[in-house]
Amino acid sequence: MIILGIVLSFAAIGILCWLLFTLAVFALPFFAGVTAGSWAYDTGAGWLGAILVGMLGAGLTLGAGQLLLGIVRPLWARLLIALAFVAPAAIAGFHATHGIVKHTMPSETWQLVLSVIGAVAVGVTAFARVAGMAGTGPSSQGVASA
């Protein structure tokens, strides 16, 4: 039974890490949606109205980011848009990693070091996914050069 518990623990950690890396790109839209939903609830929209406003805010944030990444041409502007998505993901990665290592690592220095490594890993993964969302420009396939 102990071996089964250890194997299931590794599987759970693997699934949670995969989920963290997969959903890191959506940290900014999630935060925007939660903020919009909280604002709507505070203005008296009720639970259903707050959920709808939050989902609309998150969807608009993600859609605007993808649209801007597809339209904007200067590289520095695209990097700023990508940074807007990567920064909250890195912060979420730091806190997720810190939440795990504070239970397993007694030294606060090592907790911080490993949390920063986790933040960098999540940030790099989020940047790669945002760069993939940006897509490439028009393809030059089928165009013959003279």
C-alpha cells in the first residue's frame, strides 16, 4: 500500500505540474476575469451576473491579446504584449512552487531559490506558448523566386 501511495503522489505531482504549465498562459485573462467578476458582484450584479461578467472579461482579454499579437508588427511591441501574459504566469509559478517547497524544504533560502527556478520555468513555458499563439506571418510557400 505504501508503494501505491508513493506512485500516486508522483502521478498527482506530474498532473499538477502539467496543469500549471498548460494553464500558465491564461493567468492574465484569469486575473482580469476575477477582477471584473468581483467588481460586478460589488456593484450588485449577483452571482450569475458576476460570473458572466468575469467570463466576458477573461475572454475579451485573451481575444485582445491574440488579436494584438496577430496585428502588431514591431518586435518590441509584440514582446511587450507577450510580457503582459508572461509576467502574471511567472508570478503564479513562483507562488505555486513556493507553496510546494515550503512544506518539503526547511531552509528559507532554498525555498526562495527553488521558487525562483519554478517561476523562471513557468515564465519560459508561458513565453513559448504565447509565441506560438502569435503565429507566423504569411507563408512564403508556393512563391517562386526569380
